[in-house]
Amino acid sequence: MRDAVIQREEEETNSTPAPQDQRPAGGERRRGRGRRPQAEVRADILLAAGRLLFQDGMAAFTIEGVAARAGASKTTIYKWWDSKGALALDGYFHAVEETLAFPDSGNVIDDLRTQLRAFVHLVTKTAAGKVIAELVGAAQTDPVLADALHRLYSGPRLALAVEAMKRAKARGQLRADLDAEAVVDQLWGACYHRLLLTGLPLTEQFVDQLLRNLTVGIERD
Amino acid sequence: MRDAVIQREEEETNSTPAPQDQRPAGGERRRGRGRRPQAEVRADILLAAGRLLFQDGMAAFTIEGVAARAGASKTTIYKWWDSKGALALDGYFHAVEETLAFPDSGNVIDDLRTQLRAFVHLVTKTAAGKVIAELVGAAQTDPVLADALHRLYSGPRLALAVEAMKRAKARGQLRADLDAEAVVDQLWGACYHRLLLTGLPLTEQFVDQLLRNLTVGIERD
Amino acid sequence: MRDAVIQREEEETNSTPAPQDQRPAGGERRRGRGRRPQAEVRADILLAAGRLLFQDGMAAFTIEGVAARAGASKTTIYKWWDSKGALALDGYFHAVEETLAFPDSGNVIDDLRTQLRAFVHLVTKTAAGKVIAELVGAAQTDPVLADALHRLYSGPRLALAVEAMKRAKARGQLRADLDAEAVVDQLWGACYHRLLLTGLPLTEQFVDQLLRNLTVGIERD
Amino acid sequence: MRDAVIQREEEETNSTPAPQDQRPAGGERRRGRGRRPQAEVRADILLAAGRLLFQDGMAAFTIEGVAARAGASKTTIYKWWDSKGALALDGYFHAVEETLAFPDSGNVIDDLRTQLRAFVHLVTKTAAGKVIAELVGAAQTDPVLADALHRLYSGPRLALAVEAMKRAKARGQLRADLDAEAVVDQLWGACYHRLLLTGLPLTEQFVDQLLRNLTVGIERD
DNA sequence: GACTAAACGAGACGGTACGTCACGTCTTGGG
DNA sequence: CCCAAGACGTGACGTACCGTCTCGTTTAGTC
């Protein structure tokens, strides 16, 4: 249950166990003005946000547009999300539901390869690639989004890789004085470089080369 | 003299040889409406664009704002620049005047280190870092800016590194089957990763680690 | 005890004899949500309405503002008052408590003078003048307020003057064919004209002139 | 040519003689965004404002509504009119085009009667009555409108009556010590009293009584 | 003395309108 | 001819209240 991750802290401690996201089961007419259950409204908003984000992109992502598509009011959106970027990121999460597992096979190079390939697949084979690029782009001028992005997206993902490498160091697989963060920069950062800047192809072969450069080295024997 | 690099292809072949950037030599008051020399107007606009960009950032970078500060009219700006991003990038170039030399010392690792350090210095010790990040960010939703950025900024810079590595391969310093572009991604991309995403410190030691990881390798001997 | 005069016809026949307006005698803290005695809530609301009306004027008079100041909820207000204007008028009455006596001295001219002077005093020397003007103004676009204003404010006051003049006609002091309502228009209406439209000074001398014009006449002898 | 009387002072001194208000003669399509001639836009706005005011009243008079009906933008309206009330009043003037003559027959009583009857006719037999009442009402909470109303509407009208009475005093028809302003209050103010407050009928007989009360007097002979 | 029903506060909800800002297009008038 | 000046329609911004509607709490009246 990861719903509305970025919104302001709120009474998430409601006693109701988990009847979330279920509409009144009948599709009857909206009754107009009064209050609607929070969960329902939020789900509508996030759904609309995700759709708008994936269909038309960040440039066309508008709070008014989300409100209109969600059948919600702008006031409601502003009440729960600080900025356009926060809403967009939340809409992204609601739409994608990525998994965050980082299985440990004992061979850290293989595990890094697996994760990188998954990332490359997400970014090139699904619509998420463009969206992620636009979110990272928007974060450059939206501190709220930048913070949320680091805290909820890139942070956890990269932390997993760092921890895997630390475990590998502990079992003697990697250099003891290795800076794991720098390696992450040289793997994921390389992919982001192609996604955000050069536009060069992001393939599995590219991933293999990245790893090979860091293991075999780039110099001639 | 690189002026208005991104502007629409236009009469660059105007007869005036190069009397650019010189104001009417007298500092007299703006005389109001009528026509002014192109070069003078453009210089004003680019100067204003650069200042606005570096002072208030891309979020506050507005065509109207540039026009007001430049004492120019919006019409004139729209005549020469396709998009806000194009004007911003041109303003950046006009303000920074980076050099593009890539000296070849014979040792490609040292040369890469020199270039990377220069890049890190630009990005962390001057105001250009924030601006570059914002330009890259804006490019994610502005195709015109994205194209110009690749064509005029990242492209040439990275091409120099690629060529240097190709020369090193030719003289046997680097692996023959090395993909130079991937190495660039693992060096510059790693830096951009910290600049755009993680916010981790960008230092000379970081640069050294990047190169060490690619030469010594990350695995335990 | 005229409380909530304009509210919708409601169980005014509640058994509680008259424990109105007395707070729980202890000044303890608001106890939050649950049910409170009607009389207490209404008194709070009317007090807040009156204060808001006299302090900030009709333009800033807001149901939400009254609710917030009264520590009441909007629901409760909507339950008892039809419109913003009705609440405002009720708040005015609760704050002012004008007396409605029209003593009969035997000389109707003197009695009219006394009443007019009292009205002019109220309107120019107290804050009620501005409020009355704003209420009359709001009534032009709020039929509920217009009706309440006629029924509860201007109606009774003017009726007293009309009756006094009818008594004077009966005892031969005024012309038998005199239209008392028209005289009222020429006295009170003249004052309202200055209050609402021209802004000219409203003084006791002005009142005297009004009466003199109607007794001595305006023409040269 | 009384156009846009309340708008901010502007270059009304344009040389073009008077080709105002004429649309491009062909009813061709709006060409969308760019600039339209000022006169045309203003005429559209005032026309729409007047229609909206007379059809739906001041309560429904909205800047957005006027903009929509006029095919204009809110920005344009805000550029020229300070407040909603100023726009409404201007719309009223544009729609009504009252005449302001005050002929002098030599008998001031007859002249006042004529003017009052005209005013009563305007207020009771045309839609302007309701509109005037609403404008006066709105002026109670809109200082801009109040000022404009005094300056452009009531002021000039009442000044004419005052001057007529001063001329009558000069030729010995009225009391030398008469306060003409007070008489105006007792005539026009009486009518406004019925219009704004009591709702009693405004007829020619009422006008006659007002004048009779001021000439014959209200007391028994 | 416990239970129920009513009325409360709190405030979320869909709306409407506000007044502002920047966009990109257009017309006008001056040098 | 080309420029400045800036008005224009468009559309989104973020805010303020509207009047309607849950929701959970508290009290008063009934059993």
C-alpha cells in the first residue's frame, strides 16, 4: 500500500483496515458538492495525474488538467500536494508500482548487471523512461520535487546497490578501499547520461560494457 | 566571436564584418522606438538573458523579463530565437565563453583527468553549475533546447574526449575493443549524476576515483 | 430579548424558559466538538457576526469568517440563517439594541425632529452608520436581506412616524389630505440620500431645514 | 461620444477623428490571438457589460462573465477598469445614454416636476431602475464605484437641480435663505428611499405630493 | 445508568470567481 | 524597412468562499 507517498503527513492512522480504492460498487452518479471519502478522491487524482503524465508529458502536466480529469477541485489538490512536481511524482509512483528488490546471488557483478538491465528495460521499453527524464528535469527548478525524488526514488534504489557492494566488500569480492557511491555513479549515472543528455542507445550490451570497464579495466593489458 | 549560436539560420552573411558589441559610443539615452542596429540589439538581449539566467535561475527566466531588461521588444526576440530554452542557452554561452581545448599530453588518463577536473571546477566553483543543471533539466521538455544543447554543448565536448581516447587506442594505450563513448558516460555521466540527481559532493578526489575504478578496476586483486 | 430575529421559523417554542445568553459560568475552555446548547452557540455566532460586521465591514463579512471567530461550524450557521445578509442583519441587531420608542409630546413636528435627530446621531456619531449603509447596499442584490430589512428595520421605524402623523392629522395639526408616507420619504429618505449617495454632511441643522421646508415651505412669501 | 468614462486616463487624444465602433465590415472570423484595435475591444466589453448588467443583475455581474461574453480577456479588462463596479457603471452608461438637459421654463417648480417625473419614469418604466439600485448598493462597499457614481452620475444630475433653484432664488421665486441641497435631498432622496428601501410605489402622483408638501406645506392652514 | 438521537466542531469536497503572470501573435507608430 | 512598445486572446497559476456533505464527539432526553 503505497499511496500518496509525497503528500503532506496526514491522518494515515485511520482505523479502517484497508478498504481503500474501492469505488462504491455500482458506478452511481456523483452526488455533487459535499464531501467524498478522502481515499476515493486521492485515488482519482493520482490516477488522473499518472495518465496525464504518461500521455502528454510533463510539459502538459497541469494542476488544472489533473483536477479536470479527476473530477476533483484544484483546492483539494493544493491541500495535499505542495507543488506540481510532487503531484507528478506521486502520480508516477501510483502508475508504475516498481518493485525494489535487490536479490543477492553471491556475485555482486551479476547482481549489478541484473539491476542495471532492469533499469534499462524500464527506461527504454516502457513509457516510464521519458517520464523519469522529465521528472528529473523538472526537479532542477523545483526543490520540492528534487527532495521528494531523492528521498523516494533515486535514494532508495541507489542505497540498495551501495549496500550490495558493501556486502561484497565484506566477503572479499571487491576492493576494500572502494567507494561504492562512485561506482553507482559510474553505472547508473552512465545510463542517466544517455537518457538525459546524449540520447545514445541504452542497451544490455551497453550495460555489459559498463561492468566490463570496471572489472577488466579500460587500459591495454 | 560566437554570438547567437542557436538562432534560426538567418542572414549570418550580413555585410557588417564584426562591429559587434560596441554601443553607440556615447552612452546616450535610449531614443525610444525606431530601428537599432541588429548587432547592438542582440548583444543587449544576450547580455540580459545571461544575467537573468545566472541571477534568478531558469524558473524565473522569462522572455518578457529578458525583453524588459534588454530594453528590447518581445517581437525582436521571437524573431531570432525559437524557444525560451534556445535563448537561455545562448545567453549562457554569451556569459561563459568556455574554452574547448583538449590538449594531448600523450597520456590519455592524465588528459581525461585534466578535463574532468576543469569540468568539476566549472560546475562546483562557479555559478555555471546550477545553470547547466537547469538547462539540462529544461531540455527534457523542450526539444529545441535539447537539440541545441546536444549540438552545441555536450556533443563537441564529449567528442573531444572520444577522439582523445581513439588516439590513445591507436597508440596502444587503451584496449582496442574499448567503447570510448561508454567510458565518457562513466566519467562525465558520473559527474552529471551527482549534479542532477544525488547531490553528492563533486570533488577532485571523486574524479580520481572514477579514473582509478576504470584503470585499476573495482574487484579485489 | 430579541435574539436571532431573522432566522428561519424554528422551534421557538422550546420548553426552556429563558436561560439564554448565560455562559456556563466558569469561563472554562471550549470543550471541542460535541453538542452545545443552542442558545450559547447562537449567542457566540451573533456576537462574532456583529463584531466582524462593525470592524471589517460588509465586504469582509464572510460566513467562514463568522464561523471561525465564533468557534462554530458553517453547518450550524447555515442551519439557522438563510443568507449572509440575514446573518449580518441579525448580528447588527444583536450588537446595537436600538430602542423603538416614539413618544408623543402633542407636537408632531417636535416629535419628528427628535426622532430624526436620534437617527442622524446614530448614523453619524456611531459605527452603525456605515454598517446600515452597507446593509441597505447588500439588500439590493439579496432578496432575503431586503425582506428582513423592510420587515424588521425600516418598516417598524417608519410605521411609528406614520402613525404619529396620523394622530396629528386626527387632532387637526396636519393637513387632512396629507400623505404621511411621502413625508417620511422626505425626511428619512433625505437623510438616507446623504448617507448612501451624496455624502453631504448629516447634521442637526440639516434636520431642522428639512422640517422647515415642509412647514414654512420653500417658496418666497 | 462618451465612451469608457470611468476607465483610467489614457491616450484619448488619438488623432484618428472618429472611426470608432465600426467593426471590420464583413463579420469575418476573429483572427485569434494578436492585438485588436483598442476601440473595438472596448466597445465589445462595454456592450457585454451592459447586457450582462441589465439581464442578470449586479449579483451575476462578473468580470469573467463580461470577458467571456465580449470575447475579450480578463487581462484587458483589468488593464482599463479598476474594479468590477467601475466596469459595471461604465457598462450602464454605454447602454443607457441618458440626456442631462435641465430646461429652464421660468417656473422652477414646474422644472423640478419635469425632471423628477423623468427620473421616476426611468426608474420604474425601464430596466434601469433595478440596475441603478444595484449600483448604488454596490457602491456602499466599493469606494471606486462610489466615487465614480458621485462624480459621473448623481453629482452632475443634482448639480443641475441645485443651479436651477439658485437661479430661481435670484429671480425671487424661492426663499432667499433656502438650502437648495436639502431640497434636492427631499425630492430625489425621497424617490431613492422608495427605490432602495421601502419599495412603495413611485408614481407621478407621488412626485406631485413631494412638491406640494414643499410648497403648500404639510401643516393645516 | 445505559442507550439513543440530535446537534455540534471540524473540515473535506466540487465549484466559481478572483486577480496575476507569461505566453506567442498581432498592430501601430517612429527613426 | 525594421524596430520599440505594448495590446490582444489564451490559459494556468494559487487563493478565497461558497454551499453541501461526511465524520466522530458530546450532550440531553428516554427507557
